[in-house]
Amino acid sequence: MIVCKFGGTSVASAEQIQKVANIVKANPKRKIVVVSAPGKRFSDDIKVTDLLIDLADAVLQNGEVEAKLQKVVNRYKEIAEGLGLDEAISEVIEKDLRGRIASKTDKDLFVDSLKASGEDNNAKLVAEYFNSIGLKAKYVSPKEGLVVNDPPERTFALPETYENLKDLGKGEEIVVFPGFFGYTKDGVLRTFDRGGSDITGSILAAAVKAELYENFTDVDCVFSANPKVVNDPVGIEEITYREMRELSYAGFSVFHDEALIPVFKFGIPVNIKNTNNPSAPGTRIMPTRKPNGRPVIGIAADHGFSTLYVSKYLMNREIGFGRKLLQIIEEEQISYEHTPSGVDDISVIIRSNQLTPEKEERIVKRVKEELHADDVYFRHGFSMIVIVGEGMRKNKGLAARAASAISKTGANIEMINQGSSEVSLVFGVLQEYEDQCLRALYEEFFTPVAI
């Protein structure tokens, strides 16, 4: 059995959904189809998810709800008409939206419910279309067994999910399943983080022990660097779970990093493919891969990081200092990314979107008062540049080559961190140098003379 997920651009219009149907028809093993909400049809278009967020804001602020509601309904209506479906499906979708609006309760849960309607209603529409062209299909709600944890932790599937959904897709019909959300044991809808449909697809692939998880998007493959920054980067044919996890974490938006966890546990390969060019082989994510002659398989960059810098004389001799520092961070509901350290100082790298001026002030005060630190402060505006490759551990002088390439851009290396697995090497630089560093590193490791 193959589980296939189609992203927002793949289901953005009637024409795109027709392509999806042809892909599903082409292989009878494709028994489970996970869909996102309709995405952008062109560069200046608005995704349905953004229309739904706008609608939710209007409801919460007692604004112009009806006009914004109709924008969402009309988008689905246009798709349905383009697929030759009658008005009944559009009426189902409008009724669903009005019901969600009427059941407004907790603000965050209400916004989640409206956002999730994008995927939920699109799954109903796609299932309806499949049946209209003789492709036996049924819509299945996450209520049928995708059980997630309770707030306030970020959303993840509970172990019973895999038992609940293990028989999904065993019938004659193709299952069309909405991505992005699940339900708690008490029936509360919760959404996954960005790229949540990738996570849903992975959960279902793991639950049914699929032979393959296909993730359809709008590019032929995963590239070795961001093609918006690097001109014509090398495409990646095969990549390991660990390599893809590192690259996704560091800004490769083509596949959500958390989506690898369920398939990794069961060794299910993932194939990233293009809905607009399904014959292209795409990129396969595997437990292991054949060497390709390069020590580095990809370079990624992501910005929006801050650093908490702490200095204390003889810190290295103080038992429990690091634990106490991280406990203060934890009590502010903040996760950390890296903790590079010296003998008398330590830095904690944090994603800036978790911070507020009030949190920063509290953290600085507590570290000074409770840990008696000599110096404590935050710095902002950092980017993390990540070099990834299973071959790095066997390649001498790689860090020196990378540092030399970065230095040629004029950027100062603020932080270096190498994971114990030696699959990744992270450099922290000021955000203004991000693109220059990415291009310099790509030239160093991917030009013919560098191989």
C-alpha cells in the first residue's frame, strides 16, 4: 500500500485536483490520499488557510463576517464547478463553516477549528470528485482515530493512533483523509504545526505499515540548497532520514522535519515528487543511501534566532549550573536549539518567536539572582547555516573549508556547533549575511573543482 499526500499547490484548483486524480488512478496501490487546504494558484493569490484566519479574526473582533465567509465558500465553489460537481458539496462546506463559527468557544481552539476546516472540507470535495469520475473513494475524518495530546504541549499523535488506524485503506475504496489536525480523547480539535499535512501523511503511512509514503508538492525534487538563493542548485536523488531531518529543521520547507518521526520508526521510505511532473523520480528519503562522491549533501539556512549569553567565573566547576539555567528557560515554556559553551560562559540559542520583552527581562533577572552570573544578556538577529552530509565524518578539514568560505563574505562566525553524529555542522552568523554565506558554502562544496 502507498500513502500519498498532496500539498496546497497540488489541490489549489480544479485543474490541479484533476492531476491528483490521474496520479492516484495510475497506481492501484495508492489507497490513502491525504490532502492539504487549497493553496495559491499564482504568486499573488491567497491560500484558503489565510482566508480562514482572516475569517476567524473577523468573528473574534465582531467584524464583517459574512463577506469573509463567502470568500472561502466561493473558492471551494469555483473548484467544485471546475470539476463538474453540483452545488450540494458547496452547500455542505458552507454549512460546516457556519457550524464552526456558531460553536465559538476558547479563542485558540476556535482558530484551530476554522483553520482545520480548510483541509477537512477539501478532503470532502476531493472524495466527491473521485467518485464522480468512477474512482471509488470515501472521506474519513481524523475523528475516526487520529488521537492527539492535550494542550499546552505542541500537538503530536498519541500511541493509540497507530492501532486505531492500522486497517485504514484495506477496503475497496480509496481513503481521502484531511491533513493538519487530530482530536484529543475529549474530542477537542488540535492542529499540528506548519506543514502539518506532512505529519498526518507520515502518521497514516506508519499506522498501515505502508511500503512507501509519497509526498507530492510543486518541485521535481529536494535541492541541495535553496533555489531562491543559489542559482540552479544540484538536485538530491537519495537522502537519509537523519540528513533530511537536519535540513528540514534548518529551513528546507519542502518537507516538515517532524513528519519524519513516524516513518523513521518503521523504516518506511518517503518519495518527494512533483504533482505537475509525476514521471520525475523525485527525492527518496531512506534509512541509508549510496555514497554520491560528495561529503555534503545539502546546505540550509534559517533566521529568527536569538542568543542568551551567560558568563560566570569558574562556571565549569559548579555542579548543576547548566541544568539550573535550562530549567529557568523551561519554566518560561521555551525550547532551545543549541548550547555552545566555554569554560566560563555558555550561550543558549533560542528561536526568537518564543521570546517577549517581559520573558527576556524575567530570564535575565533570574539568572543573575539565582545563578549569580557575572554577565547575562540577549542578542537577536541571528541565522543558523547548517551543512549536512553522512560523508562528513570521514572527510578531514571540512570545518576549516566551511569557515574559510564564510570568512570570504565578511561575516563573523558567532557560533559553531557540530552534532555528535557528525552528520551536521552549524554556523551562527548575523542574519544580514545569511544569503551570502549560503552561496559561498554552496560554491565551496558543490562546484566541480570542490568535489
